[in-house]
Amino acid sequence: MNKESATTTPSSLLSGLRALITGGSQGIGRAIAESFSQAGASIAIAALRDHFLDDAGEALKCKTIGLDLSDLADTERAVKDAVTALGGLDILVNNAAVVTPSAPVETTEADELQLLLDVNLRGTFWAMRSAYPHLKQRRGCVLNVSSMAGVTGQARHAAYAMTKGGINALTRSAAADWGSDGIRVNALCPIAAWTPALRQWADEQPNPAEIASYLNRLPALGYCPETNEIAPVAVFLCSDAARFVTGHIMHVSGGAEVGYRL
């Protein structure tokens, strides 16, 4: 199977469902928003109010909501706005995140750590809390976009990996708490994917070709994926096809964490 055919999303998997996707204006979140739309979902995307959000809203013909995920009141307001715009909520995708600084423990500053905690961990927690009564009403689901960094750890990315590991633990705990309400909670853990931000960062390095080669060597499958190879897995986990899947931390890594490889 080639990479192009692998990205096809069935057009009916999410038919009639309503989804809020945070961080849906760029990167993996944008790819998820596109795949959800292709699968028949009505979507709202929430992100920092900028031209990326405006562009995504125009391209996808969907509701856009400005959101500062580090602000709990703003997060609660964004969920309410999405529910009002969509007429209910079946799916919450927590994708918005801060990825910098890329640093070990000893060089991470207090304000940098606080922002990562506020957005990645506390923001995800509060979005789930705000969405809970609406998801309970619909017996809906949550998908937390985590990272393989939260599973295996990552050199020189201590605070980021810590927040993603926390999201994985939160996912399992919420799945245990909310299962009796009919709410499924899963996490998606991608390896690095060729987002515009990653391409820009790679191009700015002293040896971009070496960076690309390194990223392509990480997965056992031999290449760094495009974002549209991650998004169909999100569609599956939020669809009725995965109706008996909850508390699962799904690796979408191309086998980066398996075996011993040269």
C-alpha cells in the first residue's frame, strides 16, 4: 500500500457527529479537522486567534473559536461556544499544545515550564472537564493528542515529555471514571510528522538534510510521516468502529519504539 492510498478516510465513519478540535488550525490538528470533515462530522476548531485559524475556517467552512488554552475561563467559554454552534457535542479532540523549549531539566526556565503545564496538561484537563456534561448527554468520546515523547521519553525535551506522559495518565484515569457514563477516552501518540512548523525548523538547522535523514531513520517503516497519515487513526478512534476501545494509548510511530536497529 502506498502512502497516498493509506490516507483515504471513509466518508461516513463520523456522519452526524459533532466535534470540537483544539489546535485545529495547523499541523496534525488541521489534518484531523480535514479528515473529520471528510468522514462526515460537523466540526468547530479552536485555536489562538490568528491568520492560521482564519485560513482553516475558510478552507473547511467550519466554526472557528479563538482560544487561549492557558486561561481556564477562556477554555470553558470555547467549549460552550462550540456546543452552541454545533447544537451539541459528540467528540472532543484535545490537540492544542506548546512544544518549546526543547531543553533538558537543568536549562528549562520556570516560566517555560509553567506555560507547558498550563497549556498541555491543565488546558487538556479543563477542556475535558468543561465538555463532560455534553459528552455524557451524547455518550461521546475524547481523543487526547499526546506524543511518543510521553511514552518513551525524549532527550532534551524534558518538560514537554512530562506533560505528554501526564496526558496519557489522565486519559487512562478519565476512561476509568467515565466508562459508566458511556464516554470513551483515548490518546493518540504520534512520532514526529512533517508539519509546516517541523519543516521550517528543519530548514533552519545548519544541516537540513541531516535532520531529515535522522527523522526518517526513527520509524522502523523508514520515513517520517505526513500529517494525513496520522489523522485517519484519530477518525477511527472517535468512530463507532472503535466503540469498545477506551483508555488506550495508541502509538502512531511507524514502529519507532520497537526492536534494536542500526
